[in-house]
Amino acid sequence: MGKPNAPVLFPSKGTPPDRYGYPHYQAIGEANQRFRGAYLRELRRRRAERARVFAGRDAASRWTRRVQDLRKGLTDCLGLSILKAKHVPVPARFVRATPLFSGRVQPGTPAWAADLRAYWYELPSAGWDDESAELLVLRPMQKAGPYPGLLLIPDAGACMFGAQSPESAARALGCALAAAGFLVAIPKLTALQRFSSTHNKRRVLEGSCATGEVVAEAARALDALLALPGLAGRRAFAAGVGLGGL
């Protein structure tokens, strides 16, 4: 007769592994429960704090102070600053206008193909280091304005390196939004083109960050959009995908 099998020993608070070979530790479950409890307590505390802000007669002034504190915290985190003086943006310089589609409309051609025109503008000194940037503007050709404005910020490139081109962002979302009646502006930001972890370290040493650089350049692109002719009102929407959606 052979020797009996040796007993299988498991770590403290451990249970036998499942059918995939992974152990189910009781300690991990207890830690998750503690984390969940702490999260719920913090959530209730913040809800109560927010309720106090909206309670009483001076709720509007308290909310204004709270928004100012949040804005200051966000700008400090991004290495930016809020100007108290009125900002006068550098006007955009028109470069060229081209139709997005030429030729005969065939089956499978997008419905907006013959109805949109693309305009390229140069934004002098719009970059973080005073470089010029470009702005691709999509405008319906057949619909009469004014149009609501929309700033569409491209995504970062693969593995958060580089940036999506304005043309790619236009094909993905911009053309459909312009066909729906928006005046769509897609910036070509130098901050997104050189976006990388290495570049972020450089900005951190300067007291900012790569994300703050993107926000600053996007704000200048928004100023250029608000100054374009044919815009409805003096406000515009902002949208994006991935990093641009931040």
C-alpha cells in the first residue's frame, strides 16, 4: 500500500482554490467590505455637505464661493491661472475653404457628403509656447445660419502618445454633428500632438502638466470659435472622445 497523501495546507483565513486555481481569501473580502463601508460614509458626508450649501437664504452666495474654490483647486492642479482682467484673444486668420466631397453622389455615400464645407483657420500664438495652431471648421452649405457652436477636441493617439488628426475626428463625429446643424470647430492642438508621459514630466518640472497644457490651448481654440461669423449667441458646446472628452 502507498503512503497516504499529505494534507494540503492553505494560508491563514484562506479557502481552497477554485476550479481555475485561484484562492478565495477571506482577508480580501473583509478588506473590500471595509473599503465599501468607508466609501459609503464619505459619500453620505459629501451629500450632507452639499445639502447644507443649498439650504438657507444665502445659498446662492455660498454656492458661488464653493464654485470659486473648486475652480481654484482645479486650476492649481493643472498648473493654470484664472485671469481677472478681460482676455482679448488673437483673431484667427482664414487660410482656405474646401468642399469635403466632389463628384457624383453614389449609393453608400454619406448623406452629408455634398452639404458640408471645411474651413481652415490659423490661430497665431495659440500654443503653450506661443506656437501657431490650426482650426478645422465644418459648416453646412445649404442650411441658413446662425448655427450653435461646438468645439470637438480630438482624442490622444495610441497608448496616450500623440494625437488624433482633425480630419479623423471629422470623419468619426464632426461631419455628422455639422450635418445636424452645428458649426463644428476641431482644433489641431500642439499640446495633443506632443502628448506623452515624457512630455508630462517636463511640464511637471515647470509647475504644470500635459493635461493643463491641453486645457489651455483648447480654451484658446474656444475663443476663436466664439469669434467666428455665423455663430448663434456667444456660447458654445464642448465635446470630445477619450482624452479630448476630459
